[in-house]
Amino acid sequence: MNLQQLRYIHEVARRGLNVSEAAEALFTSQPGVSKQIRQFEAELGVDIFVRHGKRLVDVTAPGRQVLAIAERMLRDADNLRQVGDEFTNEIAGGLSIATTHTQARYVLPRVIRDFMQRFPQVKLSLHQGSPRQVCDMVMSGEADIAIATEAIAEYDELVMLPCYQWNRCIVAAPRHPILKEHPLTLEAIARYPVITYDDAFTGRSLINKAFLGRGLRPNVVLTALDSDVIKTYVAMDLGIGIVARMAYDPATDKALGMADAAHLFESSTTRVGLRRNAYLRGYVYAFIELFAPHLTRRMVDVALAGGGEDYGM
């Protein structure tokens, strides 16, 4: 039994039981992967995969348990390597961040600029996706940090660190009647076509909840995955937009008017998500603290160890 065999079964499962794709990802041959899996199963005394001829078609019941243990062992092996890297080079390496468009476009630029100035030898990778895709990237090891508003709280395997709260605004063509509503109400918004986020994104559930609480059904005519797309169609006067307040910049959004809507919706909380018991290199702590200054190294370590949730936000 060796780590290579664990990597083979893990990658085959991750690739939807496609041995050819797994072999290509691992830079080895398909027969070599198949042979190693057979030897591993023989040593364990159980089949990990269900076979139909030469094809793998499913995972057996004991195989599911074996794969879960293998994933944990591979993570621990990665942590051991990172411990070594930490002591040999504390200012160089890689950091992969998975986040949503709104965070990447409107919040992270300043943080990334400051981080790159402080750690010029760290190579950054920025992956964008829906909140669930972002969490899955961290769970699979593709990314080190998840930054999102929704979904992180739903993943028990992730440690959740609250960073900051934000709310929403209404954007519309400059002469749109909605901008003259004082006070702005949900009833007024519901009178017009609405353009906003897709259901999976950026606090959409709280938008739905607010209207439902007033017995209203907004006329959502278009949904999009990011704020810039929403603002583009709003500028064409195809509807009024409900976007994150951080996504409106009067200097660059001159074709739009804005009305604050914080009094109409519950605040959303952006969080950082980390794999439980992950070993973090020194510069990862530094990035987290640049993004959320109250999240010191001590607080992050307490959270990773399963401590309380008083993060001083």
C-alpha cells in the first residue's frame, strides 16, 4: 500500500471513473493505473469499483469508505509537504483563491495589489464561479481559500470565517421613475421589470425572501451571473437592477442612477472558507488578514482547531 495507489483511486473517482482521463491527469499510462488499482484491491481484500468488462461503472459500498479515507490521507500528505515548504521558504509559493465575480471585481483588487507588493514571489491564481463551485474547488484541493457570500455555511467540511457585511442598491437609467421614489419601497420596485442575480449567486435568496415577506412577486425578466452584465442591460433601459452596493461606482457607472436599498433587504455576510485541519502557510494568513483585518492568525488557528465563533466582525 502506498500514496501513489491512493492518488490513483482518488483521481479515477474524481474523473467520473474514467481511467484514461485519470491516467492523463497523473502523467502515467492507463494500464499502469488499472494494474495499481487491482493490486490495491487485492491487498485490501475488497473491490473498490464495480466493473462491467474492462470498464468501471460504479463505486462499491466499501469503496466509498476507502475513497473517503484516501482523500483524508492525501490531504494530510499535502499538509506535510507544506510544513516542509513553510520552513524552507516562507515568502514564495502559490496561493489559489476561488471566489465569485462580485468579490473578484469589486473587493479583491486592492487586497491582491497589497498582497503582491508584500509577497512578490507568491504566484496567485484566481478562480471564479458560483458560490457552490467556489466551495467545491476548495473541497477538491483545486483552491486554498473560498471567498463567497452564500453556500459556504452549508459545507460542514469547511471552516467558515465571517469577513464583512454588505447590502444592495437599485440601479436604473438616470431618468427612471424608480429613482424618484422617496422612500424607496418593495412595492415600487415590483411595479417594474427587474434584472438581478441568478438564484445561485450573491445573496439572491435574501432578495426573494424580502419580496415574499411582503406578499409580492417581482417581475424578474433577466438574471445574470455577475454585476457588470446586469448593469449593461439596465443601461439599455430593459429593467431596473438589484445589485450589491459595492458593484456601483459613480465614477465608472455614469450611465446609471442609484438608489440605496439597504433598508429593504437583510444584510449579507461574505465569508472565507478553509478546509478543516488544513495547514496554512504564513502568507495565506497574511492574505486573509488583508481581506478581513479582524481575522488574525490566532483567530484563524482557533477556528481551524474547532474553537468558538467570536470573530470580532
